[in-house]
Amino acid sequence: MLDIQIAAAAPPPFVRREEYRPPEWLVPEIALDFDLGAERTQVRATLTVARNGDHAAPLKLDGEALKLISLTVDGAEADYNHEADELTVPIAGDRAVVETLVEIAPAANTQLMGLYESGGILCTQCEAEGFRRITFLPDRPDVLSRYRVKMTADKARYPVLLANGDPVGAGDLADGRHWAEWHDPFPKPSYLFALVAGDLVANRDSFATRSGKTVDLGIWVRDGDVERTRHAMAALKASMAWDEKVYGREYDLAVFNIVAVADFNFGAMENKGLNIFNSRYILADPDTATDADYDAVAGVVAHEYFHNWSGNRVTCRDWFQLSLKEGFTVFRDQQFSADQGSAAVKRIEDVRALRAAQFPEDSGPLAHPIRPESYIEISNFYTATIYNKGAEVIRMLHTILGPEKFRAGTDLYFDRHDGEAATCEDFVKAMEDAGGTDLALFRRWYSQAGTPRVRASLTHDAGAGRAHLTLAQQVPPTPGQPVKQPMPIPLKIALFGERSGDKLADRLVLLEGDEQEIVLDGVGERPVLSINRDFSAPVVVEAERSAADLAFLSANDDNPFARYEAMQQLMLDTLIAAAAGQTPDHRPVIEAVEQTLTNTDLDPAFVAEAVLLPSEAFVGDQMLVVDPEAIHRAREALRADLGTELEGLWRSAYSAHAANRFEYSPPAKGARRLRTVSLGYIAASGASDAPQMAKRQFDNADNMTDRQGALGILVNSDAPERAAALSAFYDRYRADGLVLDKWFAVQALSTRPDTPDAVAALAEHVDFTLANPNRLRALVGSFSVNQRAFHRANGQGYRFLADMILSVDKLNPQTAAKLVPALGRWRRFDEDRAEKMKGELQRIVATLGLSKDVFEQASKSLA
Ligand code: PHE
Ligand code: ZN
């Protein structure tokens, strides 16, 4: 008994950044020969290995869940030691050819790491450490190899055989089998390896690069889905042109392929010349994809394409440098998307995502710097911090240096490190050298976790025509980092004259120390402060501005993001006061919304974002102790007042933005968005015809945006139209996995009090499965961010989530671990809820056979 407890409690080891050592052996060449089959695949790997430096260490190869059949060194049988996940091979000289033959079972691979099967297609996922589940290799990103890959498979079942690089040969064999061979001329780390075998059809196109090379493009999907790849193809070509224009980066192979699969742990993967995508980020047509889905497809296609330079040509030395490629590439895809439509709306969406996912992470038990110091399981570090805060850090460099110097910095970075495995430090150094700016203090953004808080206070001396702005920063303690140094924080600020509405000052301030005072002259009238415009820094600003000042900014600021932000702050202040038991006046919010709604100069897409209330979860994030029911009541009350008081305006916006026929364009998207937001407020007013209006929109829609929008409103109501719409939606789309995900998600996000029971019932639905990450995220992931439902006082939400985590962990640890952070927020809740959440975390940690993925997240959440 005691033994078992000790075994269960023996924690998996930490990997530490400071322990990085260069590889002892390099692998300049790799030839892989795959005999592919779903039940059984054999991999013959021929590795040319070279001793790196002056040492006598044996060759060590990573390998996980591999059946080793044979091993030779320079053609002869050789000694080796195969223990746990490591194969040790003594090598006499400085160079050798090591050949292994292993067997793996793709169809039994439920982790979706390594070679696995999805809907009859064989595909790979190697980032971060999946290659070791295919064959033995030093599976680390600083070992770069030239790959030659041969695949042999049944021709009827797997007519298409794809790998990285260029196709160099193919042919038929006896017994209905065939083969294909691909060579990738660019040395790459194993995490960028990919192959696909399946019955696929392609949307083919081509792109002429600026130097006149032709690239053959293919987006490979299942038969019948080709029409749904048009948008992704347009986005791919736009991305290729954009990266040439904005970053001077040209594509480097003759072929670029994308494959879409239904089962995928993340969004997509940037494998060299062969991106593999979660099908939800490729397939889009008006009947099945919303405008938001269209935007996500374009954004992810661009992101993966941009990795060809920021990630592949220049890769990461070790996984602590993950944000080097991810933060930079997210910044690049954000810039791209901003250029395609409304930059202001894109910035609002990006900041909303940062606040929804990264701010809570940064203030909780899993907080880590964008360049972490240690990990147990690297898969747990594909976080909003690495990606989204990482992008904000790059954006701050762009803001501080300005676009020209920033571009000089990226040119220098690509130039210096092309073909290398680089570090975050290399990136900052390139920026420093090209920009001629000292970034010594800026480096703290890489080493310190936590969201800085900036206090801003403005005083005005009317006689002297002068304003004093005092800025003070404080970086909160985070796990392992009790004391912080001040960070350089770039803040775009402006002052507006309260009386004239004139802009009296507009500048970029770099707050470097704990506190700083700025003197602004030429300020004769009382100024109103606009700060962190465009969200120039990922910080929380406390500026203590009155409701009147915020309303003024929401109507008069010339920076659209700042206008949105002022309105959000006004709404937030009102909601927090109400949730804390006060009875704040709703008038200032109602009047500000009315002003925005009636301002015909504004883009409807912007108006739709500006008039939306902050989410319940975001309100909760501002409170010391989250009271989910009080927040829900406060928010519903304000929604109802907004709906009732402005009912006429909502109704005219609703009819003014009706369209005859679907069109995909920024104005048409904006109109759809404002129309559904208006319908939401009409429903919130309690108008008796609201359910019929929503049902009519649902029935008559010629696109998914309107249909899902109406369903999202009905799902919160008790009207009979609710059940009718849900069942019509199910009947129409039950065969389409991606749309069925929406059906699960919309119900899990319902604000109705019975949502926890409904979600538990849906987990028993015939179409629910733990094996598909999209389906799991749709139901369980959505439920865990539905603050009111998940935090139901009786703890059933916590129990349900913990049960799900434990079940999924047996199949797919990576995906299970992503569900843990919702339970880790226990410190923010009342004692009763906190105890219940902790109890579930303890139950998880005490489970025998837990993966290290879930162990790391759950044990850190308890600490
Ligand atoms: N590197 C991928 C991306 O951002 C994400 C990913 C990580 C995909 C791990 C699969 C596995 O773009
Ligand atoms: Zn990425």
C-alpha cells in the first residue's frame, strides 16, 4: 500500500531552461522508409550521425511507444541499451550511419501525437515531442536534418502520399500497393516533419512569387469538401503576397500543401511545405461557417504560412524559446488580418481574447513568463501567455522602435539566423542592433510573469495651462516570482478638452521606472485623459475617471480602440458596483450606447463591438471574490434596461441592416453583426415578439452567421421557439461534424439556470465523443468558460469537469490538460466554491496512472 502511494506521488521531473546544453550528436541526414498501414506501420530510419564537439558520450535517441525490431551501426549489428523512452548506442568514431526498424500502430494512437489515423487518413503531428513516437531520433529542435522520405501504402485506401519538400518519384507495386518519395532540401528539426496518406482531393492553384518562381498550391480534403476550401486558398495567396510586401519574405519551395483533418489537438501545424490543419480552420462556406469562422480560417492559414520564415527558416533552439516563433507569428497574423478589414475591430477582438484567456492565466497559479524557466510537459506551454502576450511583447517593440526600425530588425534577425535554431535573446539583439536602441530593461518582459498595473492620475493647473500626469506601475507577484522589477511600458496617451472636444496632446510615453511624472503644456481647459490607446501595452490601467469622462471619451476620442475602451470601462464600473450590492445609475451607460448607436459616421462593425457588455467572466476577473450569480443578475439587469430604453433604436438598427442576399465583404459582415447584437438587446428588453423575430431570422437565414446568431439568442430563452430551432439545426446538420460542434457549444454557453444539467445530458448524447478534440472543446470547453453555469453553487459543474478530465486523460493527455485551468481559479471564489474546486483538483492529482500533462496542471493549481 505504502509502495503504491509513493509510486503514485513520485512527481515527474522538471526540465529547466538553465540546463540547456548543445546536442552531443548531430544528424545531418535522415532517410525514412515507411511501410504504411493503419493497424501496423513499419518505419526504417537511416540516420547519419556526427559527434558534436570533443566528448566520448554515446549516441542517445528518443523513442516512445516504439517496437524496436532491429538496429545496425554502419551496416553491422550493434550493441545498444533500450530503456524507458531512450535508446543508447555506443559509437566508436565521430560519424556513423545508424539504421533502425520499428513498428507502430497508428489506428491505436488516441493521443493524436506521432502518426495517427483521422477519418481514414493517416497523418502526423510532431510538435513538440511527437516525432519520437514515429521513430528513434534526438527529438529536439536544435538538431536539424535533411530528410528524404519514402512511403509505401495500399493504393486504393491511400491514393495520395504527401510529405515535406518536393515530390521526387512515385510508382506502382504489385498487390495494389504504390509508393512515393519526397525530399526536403531545407534542414529542419524533427518537430516540422510531416506525412499524410489518404483518399484526398485537392483544390489546386498556384502563386507567382515576386522573383518570378511558381509555387504549386494544394489544399487537400475529403471528396465533397473542395468547394469549402475556396476561402482558405484565397487567404493563402493573400498571405504569400503580404509576407513579401510587409516583411520581404518569399516562399522557398516549389510546392506548398495543406491537408485538413477532423481530429487534431490544436488549430494547425506549420510542417515545412506540408501544413496540417484542424479542418475547422480550413472548411468554410456561407451555409456552414460564420463570419467569425471565415476570419479564423484566414488568420490561421496566414499564421501557419508565416511560420515558414518565423519558425521554420529560423527555428527555436529549445522549447523555452517557443514564444520566439509563436509570439512573433501571432503578431504577424494579427497585422495581416488588420490589413484585410477593419483594423480597429481586429484590435478590439485581439484585446478581448487576451483579457479572456491570458489575463486570468497571468494572475493565477499557472502564470509564467513568455519565456518560461521550467516545465514538466512542454505541451502545457502552448498557452495564451506564450502566444498572445508574446505577440503583445513584439507589438510593443514595433511601437517603441517604429515600423521602419522594426522592419530593419526583422530583416537583420532573418539574415543573421537563417537556417539556425535561435533564441528570444537573438531576436531582441537584432532589434537592438538594427534599431540602435538599448533594450536592456525591455528584456524583463521575457523573464517576468504577471500583468503590470498602471495607476494614472491627472491634475490640471488652468492658470499655467499645464497638466501633470503621474504614472505608477506595479507588477504583481506570481508563482516563483514574489518580487518584480519595473518594466518599460509604452503608453500612447492623449488629452482632450472637455469643453471644446479638441485634442490638446497626443504622445507616446515610455514608463520605465516605478513612477514617472509627465508635464503637458498648452492645456488651457479641463483635460480628459485617454490612455493605453490602441492597447499599446498589455497592462491594466487604473485611471479613476468619472462616468462623465468615460462617456465623453466614448463619444469623442479619435482613436477607435480608446473609444471602445472608455465605453467598456464605463460599463464595467457600473456592473462591478451592481454586483457588489450597490444600485448604480444605468443612465450614463444607456446614454453612451445611444450616442454610439446614433452616430452615423461610425462603422457598424465597430458599433456592434462597442455596445456589447463585458462578459460575466471579465467582470468576475475584476472582483476580489467572484460572485457569479450577482454578476449575472447585474449584467442581465443592465442588458434589460439597455434593451427597453433604446428599443426603438435597436429595432431600427435591426431592420436597417437586413440584407437581401448573402455577401462576404467587410460592410456586409458589419451589418450582420450589428443586426444580431440588436436582436439580442430586443430579446433582453423582454419584448414579446423577440422569440418570433429570432425564429424568423433563424428560418430565413441564407448564411450561418445569421442562423447561429439567432440560435444563440433563442438558446437563452424559455420560448417554444428554442426547442424548435435546436432540433431543426440538429436535423439539418447532424452529418456535418463542424456544424454539430456549434450545436453542442451554443447549448453549453446558455445563460439558463438548467445549463449544467443540459450539459451533463449532452455528454450522453449519441453524437458526443471524447475522442474528437473539437467536440470535446465544443461541449466541455465551452461549459467551463460559462461562468454562471460552471460555478453553480452545488459544485456539479466542478465534478462534471473533473470526471471529463480523468476520462479524456486516458485517451489524450494533451487535450485533457487544457481543461484543468478552469478548476485552478479556486482562489478567486468564495470559501464554499473554493473548497469544492480544490477537492476536485485533489481527486485528480490522487488518481493513479495520471499523465504528466494533467499532473503538472492540477498539482500546480493546488500549490
Ligand atoms: N505550432 C502550431 C501553431 O501555432 C501549434 C501546434 C502546437 C500544433 C503543437 C500542434 C501541436 O501554429
Ligand atoms: Zn504558431
